[in-house]
Amino acid sequence: MNAPDPRFAPPAMPAALLAALTERFGARCSTALAVREQHGRDESIFDVPPPQAVVFAENEAEVAFVVQQAAAHQVPVIPFGAGSSLEGHLLAVRGGISLDVNRMNALVSLNAEDLTVTVQPGITRKQLNEAIKHEGLFFPIDPGADASLGGMAATRASGTNAVRYGTMRENVLGLRFVNARGEVVRTGSRAKKSSAGYDLTRLLVGSEGTLGVITELTLKLYPLPQAVSAAICFFPSIDAAVQTAMQVIQMGVPIARCELLDANAIRAVNLHDKLGLREAPMLLMEFHGTEGSVAEQAATVQELASEHGGEAFEWATTPEARTRLWAARHHAYFSALQTRPGCRSITTDTCVPISRLAESINVSVAEADAAGLPYFIVGHVGDGNFHLAYLLDPAKPEERETAERLSQQMVARALRLGGTCTGEHGIGLHKQGFLVDETGEEAVAMMRAVKAALDPQGLFNPGKVFATQP
């Protein structure tokens, strides 16, 4: 690990605040270095001093107490879920309290007839789906990591199923959260739509922990499909694979998942998961529906793939075979890290209109190849979103400079093509300048005004999305 960045030097925590937290939480308030370091690091490239304390909350009242005490002493609060974010969201750039809500992982109520569920923020997507599968229901948002639902809402996560089921933005019906005064606020309801006032739910979804601490979520559920089939297909080039994915979407095929892995990603998952897949660009697809509709979708996609040189079409119809393939896809990031021991990753995700996806990926690949830095690509290409991860030696500053330059070029290209600087990772610390490029100074000024109105002390996760001051 590099030395902590000297720009981030938090002030000391008031002794009175620490005493109040210790009195209320006992051993659930920790200042142990190992605990603080665990909560002061995510998957980003930044090295920042850890928070000064970690509090493990078990209910909404405890969250409110922490916020009230922190507000009284003007100390930051950083909500903490699974810790799987990629853009520095969890880092204590101004010190303060990491508020861990993982113990708040209850399923509060299940309304199977209405296809809704209410949960606490610490429950993970796998835990939720395991709890509701006996009702024939599932929650489709799958960002890859077994992330907490509160964190997924805070970062507006999407993932592999977004092409059919949407993102967290479309699937969160309502919230409860603790505001900067330590008050509990309720937004939304179990109804599927509403025209009542400002949409505070969507304001919190994607706010990256900067406007409040989510304590409860009401989510949409979906019936488990009657038939599910996964398929893989290999292509002579990334362009051929992307062209196939584009045509699948443009023809209106209701594919559930459409994932791209380049040869570098395949090589990594082969080593990690012993799959023996051909080391060539691959589409990993999944079809949901009735037996007949799944067969029809698959036949259409297979025909389109063959027109672009796709071959070795293989099916996985059993749950075990599908799980093995998707586990490999979800392991791609950590599998790739193991191909270069000790490396760190700068992972950039962009999203562009589907018609510009091939151009965006092809130029990005050419630039990465020319730079000579190891990389891999995975992408939710069904909705125009892809991730390019550059693997760098943290002891070589020139490699980080190269990776940052490539990342900046890739993001700038996405913006020129009518896309966004981040499809699902969020802004965090890493992409604040790109937010201005994408939305303009006027829009960012409005975001600052919202932040100042709802959190005038800058209490919640300061320094993220944009600096507190311009």
C-alpha cells in the first residue's frame, strides 16, 4: 500500500463524542486500528487515513443517535455497507465515524401479492433472494458483488440484469432515512406509482451517502421466470461481439442478460475457476420467460451471432451450469487481479447510447493496446455499459499516470458520444471533474444547493460527488 495521501489529514475526534458513543454502544464502538482500516478502504486506487471510529448500528434509533451526536460535534458520518464500491465512496477524507449497518439485515415485511418487500439496508441481494425464493419471487438487480441493498440504493446500482429489469432507480419504491438533524424521514409507499410532491426517493437513490443514512427500503419484486437458459458464444473480435449485442437490442429481443468478456478476462477466469473456455471475446447471455419464448429468443440471438462470426454456441439450462458460468463472470475482477500479484486496478465504467457502443469500445481497446498496460474488459453491453480495468503496479507512478490518462480519454469519448461518465459505479472521489463535464456547472451548482439545504454542516460523507466548496 502507498503512503496515505497528505491532502487528507482529518482533525482529531472530540473526546466527548467518543465517550458518548462508547457509553451507548460499548464494544460496538471501535477505535481499533484493524477495524478502522477495514472500514477505510474500498476497491479504489486511493490511500486515505481510516475513520477515527467505527460504530456498528443494529436499528434505526441507533443510527439516529449516532447522527445526532455527530451533528452536535460537527463530525462526519460515512455510511458503510459491504465495502465493495470502486470510486472511493467509503473513504474518510475528513475523518469521522464509519457507521456500519451490516447488522441491520432483517426482512421487515414481504407482500408477495403486491410483488413488494421491505428490508433493512444491511441485507445483501443474495440474502434477500434466498429468503423470498420459496414464494416464487426474486429481486433482479445484480451488480456482481454481494452488495448490501442500502449501498446498492445509495450508488444507484444496476448490473447484469439491468437490460431487462432496470436499475435500483426503477426498483426502489420508498425509503426511510435519517437526515442531518437525526430525524427519521419516510419517502414513497408500496404503490407502484405516485404524483405526490417532489420525488425524495429518487433524490436519495444515487446520492452516495451524502444526503442521509438509509435505514429501510421498499423494493419491487418479480416472479421467478418459468424457464431460464444461459448461453455463451465466442467471436473473432470484440467488435463482432458488440455488433451482435447491438442488433439483439435494436431488434427488441427481450434478453435478460447480455455480458461481454474480452480474451483477457476469459484468461483470468479460466485460471481462477478452471473453466477451460476458449480465450476469445465472448458474450454470456441469459433468457427468461416461458419454455417457448426462451427458445424463440435464443434462436434469434444464435442466428444474429452467426452473421458476425459467432461460433461454439453452448447452452447451460441447469441451475448448476448457469451458476458456474455467472460465478465466473462475477469473479472476473478478482480473477484478473490475481494475474498480476500485488497490482491495483483503476476501473472505469462508461455508458453510451447502444448505437455508439462499438465505437466507444473499439477505440478504448486500441488505446489500451497501444499503451501496453495490462487490462481486461467486462460489460453489460445490452444497455451500452462496459467496464475497462487497467492493472497497475502501485510502486510505479508512471503506470498510474498511464491508467488515469486512458481512463480520462475513455470518459471524454463517452461524453462526446452522448453517454455518461459512469453507468453504475458512481462519482465518489474519482470522477468529480467528469460530473462537471457531463452536466455543466449550473447543474452541479444546483446539486450543491440541495446538499447545503439538506446537510448544511456537510455531515454526510463529505468530499464525495463534489467537493463541499467549488
